[in-house]
Amino acid sequence: MVTISRNELQFILNHAEKAYPEECCGFLLGLNTDERRILRALLVPNANEGDRGRRYNIDPLEIIRADEIAQKSNLEVIGVYHSHPDALPRPSQVDLENAWPWYTYLVVAVENGHENGVGAWKLSEDKSTFHPVKLVVENE
């Protein structure tokens, strides 16, 4: 299970809609416990030099920056979010090939510029498949 506040989720959804028709991406900062809690979403630029409508990349320097921001707030980088323009809110084969099993992944579907669902996912330890994770949205 992973929890997120309504405000942080809305931040992610807004980012996904504004980035459309390109994929957006960012980090999830929070507490790395059995029940993960996302406390902050951190927007990062999509550094993909190719088709940003179908792929995202994160500059390695952004990973360092996110880790520094998290540490200053006594948090950890616990995952990544990104959008899928005109596609389902589930990880793609490319996502599977590039994911890390210790992260939580949020995937936002954006259809014609409007959010159309969000899924939470965790990669299996053997890196063979993603498993859905229950996403709980809390009011402030």
C-alpha cells in the first residue's frame, strides 16, 4: 500500500496534463516503511532527446538533486512518477526494462490533455514484472 495526500496527487496530475502530449516525470519523496507514504512530489524535466510523447529519461544530476532535497527534509526518494499520453496507467515494457525494485512507480494516463486514471506499481525483486499497489489518497 502507498498513501499520498490529495494535494500532492493533484500536483502530479496537473504536471501530467500540462506536459501533454509529452510524458512528464518526477520523483516521489517520503517515508520508506512497509506502508509507503508519499509526502512530496518533485517535478523534473523530461530529458529524453527522442520521442518525449512515448518515453521519458531523467538526467542523473536530477537524481542527486532529489536525494539532497529529500535528505534536507528527513525524507527519502521512494519512487518515480510519469505520465502515459493517450495510453493506460500501467507500466510499459520500456518501464519494466528500466525500473528498480526498491521504488514505487505512479503512472498517470492522460487522454486528450486530461488525466484519465493513475496506477501505483512495484517491480518484483527478480525484475520480471510489475505488481499493482493499492494507492490510498488522503485528505489533508
